[in-house]
Amino acid sequence: MDFIRIANFNNKLQAETTAHLLDEAAIPFTIHSDESIFGEGGVSQYVFLSVPAEFEVKARAIIQEVSGDEVLA
């Protein structure tokens, strides 16, 4: 299964909040983060969300609808 990177986040909490929306729509996802290097609550510049390629369009639409922001192209 090929995963596509669809959104970047400032922290893991934001990514997890967005992932709940995808979960409600039965869209599988993966959160990628290096926060564990810095410990709980650490600042990370590497947090993003990816979904399987076949769910990309639906996931982007959900995120854009809620955030009003353009998601990664």
C-alpha cells in the first residue's frame, strides 16, 4: 500500500486532531513525527500525515473543508 503525504503540522497534537476526522471517514492514516527525540511536548519540525493513495482525494477534501487551508499538493 503506497502512502501519500498530505499535510504538515506544527506538532503531533494537531496531526492527531486532524487524524480523528479521517478516522471518522474510515480513511487509514499514518502520523510521522520525530517528537520522541525531544521528549513529550518537545518542538518538532517533522510532523506530517499520510494516507493510502486511493484515499488521497477524499482525505484532502476533508482536511481542506475543516481547516480552510490548502493541503500539500
